[in-house]
Amino acid sequence: MRVAQQQTSDSRAGPRGLPPAEVLARRRRRRHAVDSLVKWVIRAGGGAVVVALGLIFVYLFSEVLPIMRGSSIDDPRQYDPPGAGGAASETLMLERYGDIGTRFGNDGRVAFWRLADGSVLDTVTVGPNGGDARVTAFASGEPRTRTHVYGFADGSARIVEDAYELTFPGDERVLIPGLKRPFGDTAITVDPEGRALERIAVQRGSGGASGAVVAAVTEDQRLVVARVRTKRSFLGGETEAETTSFDAGRLDHPVSQLMVSTNLSDLIAATEDGRLLYYDIDPPGETALVDDATIKEGEVSITRTSFLNGSQSWIVGGSDGSVSQWTLTRDVDNTFRLRHMRDFDGHDAPITAIVADHGRRGFATADVDGVLQLHYATSSRTTLREDVADSAITAMAISPVDDQLMLETEAGKVMLYDLWFEHPDLSFSALWTKVLYEGRQEPEYVWQASSGSNTFEPKMSMVPLTIGTLKAALFAMLFATPIAIAGAIYTAYFMSGRMRQAVKPTIELMEALPTVILGFLAGLWLAPFVEANIPMVFMLLVGLPLGFLLAALAWRQLPETLRNRVPDGWEAAMLIPVVALTGWVAATLSPWMELWFFGGDMRQWFTNIGITYDQRNALVVGIAMGFAVIPTIFSIAEDAVFTVPRHLTQGSLALGASRWQTVTRVVLLTASPGIFSAVMIGFGRAVGETMIVLMATGNSPVVNFNIFEGMRTMSANIAVELPETAVGSTHYRILFFAALVLFLFTFVVNTISEIVRQRLRERYSNL
């Protein structure tokens, strides 16, 4: 019986005592299922990474996409000019809520009407103090001041302001329109001689300039300038205007339009023969012609001009349809001169109307043929061109929030459009080329996205951020790459196993140190230390490699019996005294070197020879970020060198090559794909680093590679400005554009590095 059972058991068992065939088959099926599951999990993980990267790109691109969109006007509504009575419009105005429109007629009547149904809410007549003096001139100040002036045949003028009282009866918004007289109810005397004012300009002061200035050209072609100030009694009461008028002399050229800047110091006159005249009117009693310029060669007259927001530059429209921007810049004698800034896409007919944006450098132009164009000054961009009328457009208005555009035609129709005029200040040229900004002498790369001034011109060039990103990464890699790769080669190939077990984990543990700590130490301790010991720092950077070489030469001169007492692979421990001695020598000699060669102050010496030195600079960032990048490069490169097959190194040594020859001609070639990957991953880490560059650079968006100046990187800029910007604004979207550029840059660099790594791997895989 036992013999039969044994035979049966032996028949079920596998050969040589292995488990039965059914068990083996079951195990094979289980392994195959596990392998298949793991394979699909890995594939799914890889696919999820690709999908995640794709979604990141899609999200960033969706936030940037509105930048590329042009402007548009929709939903046209048409009105008969309210309160016209046969009079033409001088200008149109819109309030921010889009409920009420205002029309200033050339007969002195100001009409307010409801945009929803065209019904007139109120009509106010503006006239002189008494008598029947007719209206002879009209002008508006900068749009955001909402200031206007009527000039009369008796030499007087009235300054008015369209205003809207906001109330909420029954929790419903109600606007009550009206005219304010900021300088009293009495008309001011512009020309004491009582001559008719044929051309006029007005401007309210800003930025410390008080009151207002009214400039006018009389019927006998004399220029008069009046400065108006208000005064109020100590106990309150009515506002009383105090006017001082000056006769600036006869004009040699017929003037078509006058403009006064908001600093109340500059007067720009446009002549009928195509010239711009610049007068200094501060003080008005010493008004003098400073400069004049011709807008274009040939017989081109100036048909319309308008200040842009801030009144630092203005737009000139010509009889040939040309549109150009002009400004005032200082010359070598510190005198303001007229300067042509840029041209825009022109019209095919003479310009008849120009209106500026209330808060930006955008503006609209129109011509005799009824063609409307929208432009933006900083970006030199024309975002819209549309034929909207069959006759000349004589007046236009843009709402303060840029969501409505109103125009009036020569045929006596008022049209209102819904306006989309977002992000016109961005273009390829504004982002990546030099731009001439208002107040600047030459075109520059500038990043200055915000300011406390309402008239500020945003400057959003990506070049300073790109240069800053590359600058920080470059100096960090220059510091980290030689140290990390040399340390990896020595640790993996020359160092003893016991010492390697202590050194490698210690260096890799550095990677766990938060970068905010490194940035904190770099900004508060390292930067002042480097500034106070600049010679010592450079002596260490140069002295340590020289000290190692001298120590190696000295080691070779020692008796062989003495060298053999040091265990193989522990030679690096002998360099610890060398490092300490070199540091002591550098610290001791630093003051003497500074005294002998740099006059006792190396930083001042840099300044004297024209080199800017900032305390938080690229040198500090290179050292601090280098310590953050070293563990990444070291760990990957050390693994690549350590995993070089032993038969390659042993074969090289057996053929008579030295250990150093084996490293340079065998090990490095075989490990080159891994070393290259380590460098590129470290570069990617340096490009994307935020906290160190944020805390240790001064965050200055400069465009240079000076190691003693700071920088601003894309990542640090996003971290600083994104929490403070308005969602959906141009500034908000340009920060997402910077993130998209950074994403694409790292993606392209990593893709190229992977291609190079694969080719290196294929080339040296047969060793």
C-alpha cells in the first residue's frame, strides 16, 4: 500500500523534486498576471504624466490666449443727437456704468441722455458772464479729468466738468448727471483785451500742480495764457477763482489746435502747415517757444491731436491719414525737445477725430470716410480697423472702463457700440524687442508692471526676466557642476567603500534642506559677508583648487612607505587640513590684498571703474543656488559612474592603463549619458528655483550678466507679483505667459537633453 502511494505521489511531483506541474502552471499564470498588471500600471502612470503635462500646457495657454485676440465692436445702437438744435458736437462723454451719455455742442449746450432709450435727462447752456457773446472755441482736457472749456467772443472762458452723482434709493443705482464749475460760477477772463478766442486749451493740474491753465489763440493770432487758482474762505463758502493772464506774443503760423500738459508747464501747438510747436509756460509770464518740428515731409497738415493718458505723449493725425506718437525728451543740455516716438497703421483719408483711453495708452482714430481704428501706443499695435459710417466721424468717446465706444457722424447720427478692448498693450515687439517708453531717452528692455501713479505706463518686456533666469542658472551651474561631477567621480571610483557609505548619504541629505532656508541664509548672512570680504571670497575660489594641486604635488613627493600608511581610498581625508589652511590664509591676507591693490575698499574700487556692485548679486546666488543643485547632480552622476561595469575598468587596468587614464578614457565615456542627464536635471532645477533667487538677488529686473548685480527670474517674478495682481488683467495674463515660456523652455531643454542622452547611450553601450 505505501509503495503504491509513493508511486502516486512521485507521479504528481515535478522533475527533480520540483512542485507539481499544476502548481508551476498556476505560478506562471500569477506571474504573468502580475507582470501584465505592473506593465499596464507603468503605462498608465506614464500616460498620466503626459496627460498632466498636456493639461498644464492647455491651462496656461488658455489663460494666455486672450492676449492674442484683437479688439471688437458689437451691438450698434443709433440715436439722433440729443439737444442738438442744428449744432454739431464738440465732444462726447460716457460715464463708467454705461447708463448716461453726454454731448457738448458747439453752441454751448450740454445734453445728458439715457443710453437705454435715448431720452434726454437734462440740458445745460454754458455762456459768458453777460451779454450775447457767442461760443468761438471749445476744448477738453485729459479724459480722466473730465474737464472742458468754452471760449467766447469777448475773450472770456468757462471751465466745466461733467459729473454724475451716484445714489441708491431702494437699493437701486441711480445716476444724476450735471455740470460742475470747479472754478466758480463766473467766467474767467483769458484775454483782458476782449478779443475773440479762436483756439483754446484747458488742463487741470496733477502731481503737485494746482489749479488749471487755459491757453488760447485770439482772433488776431496772439497767444494768451491764463493760470486759474481757487481760494475759499477759512469758514468755507463759495469757491472764488483767481485768474492771472499773460500775452505771450503773436504767432507766426496759423494754429489748428492747442494742448496743455497736466504738469501745467508744457504747451503744444499744432499748426495748419504740419508743424508742432513746444512752449514752456511755467511761469506763464515767461512763456517761450522752445522747439518746433515738422511731423512729415511734404504738404501734410495736422488735422487732429490728442494727449494720451498722463499727457507725457500725444497722438498726431495728418491730412494724409498718418497717425504718429510724439513726446518730449531731454537733450544733453537738459532741455526738453520734441521727439517722434513711433508710427501706427494709417488711414486712407484725413483724420477727423482722435480720442484717448481714460487709464491706459490706448486710443481710437477716425477719418473722413467713416473708418474707425483702435490702437495702443506702447505695443505699436492696431487692434481694429472697421468701416462704421458712410460719412466723416466728427466726435468719439470711450467709456472709462473700456466697454463702450460712442461716435457721431457728420450726417448727424450718434452710434454706440459694445467694445472689447482688452490686453492691447501686449505684442511681440513689446515683449521681446526694445521699446521707447514715455520719458525715456532710448528704446530699452524694461519690466515694471505696476506703479502707484494712475498715469503710469506699464512696461512688460520679457527680456529682463529671461536674462535674469538664464543668469541665475548660469552662475549656479558654473559653481555647482565642476564640484558635483568631480566629487561624484572621486566618490564612485577612487573613494573607499566605507568612506563612500558616509559621504554619499551626507551629500544627498543636503537636498532635503529647504531652499527657503538657503535663501534666508544667503540674503541675511552670505550677502553681507561677501560684501565685507570680497578679496577673501575670490582668493578662496581660486586658492582652493590651487591648494589641492599643491597638496597633490606634495603628496607625490612623500616617501612611498609613508603614503602606503594611508589606506587606499582615504586620501580625500588628507585634504581637510588643506581646506582649513587655505581658508585661514585667505582670511588673513584679505585685508592686506584689499589695501595693497584696491585702495582699502574693493567695493568702492568697483564703483570707481564703472562696475555696479549690489549686495545681493549673482555671485551670492551662484554660491547659494549651487549648494542647492550640487546634491542633485552629484547623486545622479555618482550612480552613473559607480554602475560602470567592472570588467571594463579591470580590463583597462590589465592592459596597463593607469587609474586616471581608465577614468578619462573608459569610465567617463561609459557614464556620459548619466552625467549629462545629471547636469541637465540640475540646470532645470536652477532655472525653476524660486525662493533662493527671491531672497538673495534684490529682485531687480536688469539686463546684463554682471556677476556683481542682481537679477529677477521668471519664477521669482511670478511668486512675487501673481498674488497682488487682479485676476483677468493684462498683468495677470502676462505672468501666465511667463509661466508658459518657462514651461516650454524647460520642456524643450529636457527633450533635447533626452535625445542627446539616448545617442550617447547608443554610442557607448557596446563597450
